[in-house]
Amino acid sequence: MPVCRDRCDACIPSQIWQAERPPYNSSVKIILGLESSCDETAVAILRGGQLLASEIASQIAEHEKFGGVVPELASRNHLVYAPRLLERATRAAKIDLAKVDAFAATSGPGLASSLMIGASIAKGLAIGFGKPYLAINHLEAHLLSPFFLEDRSPDPSRQTTVPAVAGRIRQAERPPAMTGDTPVFQRLQSEIKPSISLIVSGGHTMSVQVTGLADYRLIGRTVDDAAGEAFDKVAKMLGLGYPGGPEIEKHARRGNATRFDLPRSMLDSENFSFSGLKTAVRYLLPKLQGDFLADLCASFQQAIVDVLVRKTIAAAKRYDVDLITVSGGVSCNEELRRQLRDACDGEGFKFKSAEPWLCTDNAAMIAFAASLRLEAGFESKVAEEIDPNLALA
Ligand code: KG4
Ligand code: ZN
């Protein structure tokens, strides 16, 4: 048979499978999510609103010696870790793969060769078990993660029937995925209310107007470095480890945030810029002597927090919403969470942030986004390709 170079629908075998698969059953309960967009491999299983397993294998240590993520190495590692995590997650959740109702994976943005691993596994499982496949936008998963609430109600049935899991392979110095009760999200789409969502990660910094699930409008984004990238680059200049955010935060705790007057760029714009701040630190460093590390970390962190808080509050006022959410790795930062919450309280906005373990890359947020999408009637074709530059809106 000649090979079709246009990859038109008629020539893609998966279309045949999709046509033959039984119709989607709206009582879908168990969702398996995979995340492999960068240097973290993760698998999570969600049943209804309950997270049964969340496994993460970090590759940070392997990439650290190269000074950044090496895509070839990352994808090879995903191939090694993903099957192990699948095994661990199903064992922890006491779920047979055949019982899973839908398979989801990050389809972008991210490293192409890494995205392919998670997406191919999820597609293969969906095809093999005849279940729906959901391609999830990594940024949407971050954006929705503040809605994944922990139900702290003392429901004994929850705590006895589902064991809490804390599965991480070679995951150094980061909080375990779950340490106590199994997290449960309360209810769903009705909670994806009109809001301003600040997404701050290693690769992205954006402010988004959210009208409802899958209804997003980009308000502003960074024109150069992402906030997390600025933390990582400045940490490197200071001889601190990777990822830089937690390192800087640690030193900043005992520092004076007013000692160094660092720039807050583009305050009148809806976009963000952090490369001037990074350059200011670079020029300042050779002039410093003595014990300056804690004060510099605190001043740098405060410059970022000031910009993020100010622009987010301004956007919430401009777009007339009463809810602000924050997500992404940088939203682990306690000062950012505290100052944004205080600003929201002061200005009369409601505030939601993800639990810290849900802020950095994980598969629970992928499964959660998939569950919301599935419930709203979305489903992806297995022919849907990964997109390293996938946009949110
Ligand atoms: O969301 P994430 O895990 O990966 C991406 O999608 O990029 O974010 C990783 C970023 C890194 O740049 C890391 O330095 C930053 O989040 N980060 C923090 C903190 N924890 C992680 N930045 C500031 N303070 C933290 N506590
Ligand atoms: Zn991320």
C-alpha cells in the first residue's frame, strides 16, 4: 500500500479503530494520566474525584551535570521510567489497566521527543483496551490544578479503602506527592468560574482570562524569560543548585528583601519581562562582597513577586472577575502565595492556589484535566499528534 504523505484521516489506521469502538460511556470513572513533557515522568490514576495514585520520576540529577535538559536523554529516560511507574501506579491504586475508563497524556507544549513517549503509551493503552484517549495541554492542566481541592473532611471510608501513596523514584528534596489522606476534588466544572489565572512555570509565565472550562483568553505573557527560568538562571549565577526556585527561596527566608533595589520591568504592560532583572543581578554580583547571598535572594524574589502580584491584581480589576488563581512550579513559592493571597484579601478577590505538590509537573493534574474534559464531552482522536508549541488560547 502506498504511504500517504499528507497523513489524511482516511489513511490513519487509528480512525478505523475509533469507528469500531463502542460509544463513550458517560459514567466514566477511572482515568489514567501520563506526563512526559520535559524531565519528569509521571503517572496518576484518578477515580471519580479521588486520586488513587500519583507517581513521579524526576530526572533532575541526570540533566544537572549538563547544565540543562538534554532532550535525547530525557526521552530515553521516559521510556525507561514510564512502564515502571505504570506498574507502580496500578499496584498502588489496586486497579487493573483493563478497568481504566480513559487514558490521557500531555500532548504539548514541551520537548517533542519526550511528549511522544507519554502520548504514545496513552494512545497504545486506549487502543488496546478500546477506551477514549485525551490529549491534554500541559498549560491547561497547570491552570486547572488549583481546582483540585483536598477534601479534608474526616470521611473514614475514604481513608481505609484507598491507601495514600507517596511514590517517587529518585526524587530528591521535593515534597512527596501525597503524605496523608488521599486528595479528593470536590466538584468540578461549576467551579471553573470566571477568573484570572496566573501560570508561572519554568517555561511559561502567562496571565489568562478564564471564562469556563476550555474557554481561555491569553492576556499577557513573558516577552523573554519565564519567571521560573529567571529563578533558575540567577540561582546558577549564585552557584546554587537546580531547580533554582526552591534554592533561592530557601536563602531568601533569612534575607532582607529591601537591601538591593532591583528592576520591576514593564509594569504598565499586560506582558511580563524578567531578563532585565536577571541582567541587573549579573552586573551587581561583581560589586558585592561579604555576606550578601540571603539579601540578594530575598531582593530578587521580591522583585518577581511584586511584578506577578501587581499585574495579576490589575488584570482581575480590568476584566472584572472576582477570582484569582495561581499555578505552575513557581507557585510553590511561599512568598508569592502569601503576598498574592494578601493582595487578593485586600482587594476583595477570592484566591485559589494548587496544593504545593500539585504545582510542579505531575500527572495528577493531567488526569484531573482529562476528567473535567471527559465529563464535558471532550475526547481526542488517537491520530492527534503531539505539538511542542501547543498554545493554550
Ligand atoms: O511547572 P514546573 O514544574 O515545570 C514547567 O512546566 O516548567 O516549573 C518548574 C519551575 C522551575 O523553574 C523551578 O525553579 C520553579 O518552577 N520553582 C520555584 C519554586 N519551586 C519550583 N520557583 C520559585 N520558588 C519555588 N519554591
Ligand atoms: Zn509544567
